[in-house]
Amino acid sequence: MSETAQLILAGLGVGFMVGLTGVGGGSLMTPILVLFFGHVPGTAVGTDLFFASATKVAGTAVHHQHNSVNWKVVKLLVSGSAPASLLMLLFLWATHAAATKGGLVMAVLGTLIIVTGAQTAGLIRLGLPAGDKSDLGIRFPLLTVGVGALLGTLVTLTSIGAGALGMVLIRILYPKTLNTSSLVGTDLAHAIPLTLLAGTGYLGMGHVELPTLGWLLVGSLPGVIIGSFLPSRLQDATVRKFLGILLMVVGTKTLASVLPFG
């Protein structure tokens, strides 16, 4: 099979998972580009950020039609993530870290993917005490801004977090307000401006592989649309357990690639 066909299939599979669960963009695509297609980490992160922004536009459009995007939460998240992303881009540009700190990026990436996979699969449970009567994010909206800032920093450094960690943290803040479909839609909508901003920064530093991006999008755009129509028709627990296990495997392989025995 040609590399072009492999890129299209990779885009299709990752796009489907993003549309279905809101998770899997950077968590899967950046390691795929590094481990299977041989891209350096900085270029993989930059290419994946643009891949994520285009893919999540399609997914968000479907969720918006279904009224499953909470735009108030999105605005709070962006007010934290956009400034944090700009600051991280300035740091990467000033230190040339996007080109020279590949091992650090892969180590952080692998660790985040493993933790996210464990949470997604239900092996680690984070949430509010059972007695809480209202959402933490509603009572303390600045916490949502802070979560956005954390996501902006991590996404700009590694390309993951907008979907993977974002789903976990938003669920903690809004366990009662957002059902599964609204959680996915809100997370996808927040990822668009964040990944587009961060991707533009990487493009300016010369770390985006445009031909690779094009072939990935050929597969991902139909994949994310199909996946976005399915969350209400599939058993959420089964889908998330499968995805969690997959993320833990990918994260372990990513982390092992930069360890002495990797």
C-alpha cells in the first residue's frame, strides 16, 4: 500500500474516533506521524494541529446542528487557552524548542496519552464528591478559564489535550450540565480556535508538512462526520473503554521510543 493511501486511512480512522468521542486527535495522530511515517516531533505536532482544526470544524458543525455545543463554556475555555497558546508559541520560537526538544515533547506526549487513556477507560476516576449539588464550573467560572489556559499550554507543546484532557477536565467541571453528546460537541468547538492558533504559529516556524496534511484531511473529514452522527447510537461505556485501551497502548509505545530501552 502506498504512503498516500496509508495517510488517507490514518486520517479516516482518527477522524472517526474524534467525531465519535471528541478524543483521539493529537493523542493518536502525532504518534502515528512520528512512529509510523518518520516525521520529527516538531513537524508532527505542527501538522497535527492543522489537521485537528480542520477535522474538528466538520465535527462541530454536526454537533451544532444537534444543539449539542455549549457556547458559554467554549467562550470561557478560549479566554484562557488563546493567551496561553500565544505565550507557549513565543517560548518555542525564542528557544527553538519545536525543532530541538523532540525527546522532551515525546516524553510529555506519551505520559499524557497514558494518563488520558487510563481515565477514558475508567481505570482512573476523577470527579466531584457524590454530594455536590451543582457543577463546579458554574459556581466558579474562572476555573474554566484556568482549565483553558492549561489546555492551551499543553496543546501548543504536544498537540494533545484539546480533546483528550479537555474531555476529562470539562466533565469534572460540568458533570450535570453536559451529557455525553454536549461534552463532545463543546470540546470539539473549543479545539478549533486553539489548534488553528497554535498551528499557525508552527507554520510560521516552518514545522508543518502541507502535503501530508492534505492527504490526512482527505480521510479525516468524512471520518469525523460519520463518527459525529453515532454517539447517541452506541454504548458510551464500550466505546470509551476501547478508546482508553488504545490510547494506553499508543502512549506506552510513544514513551518507550525516547527511553533508553525504547
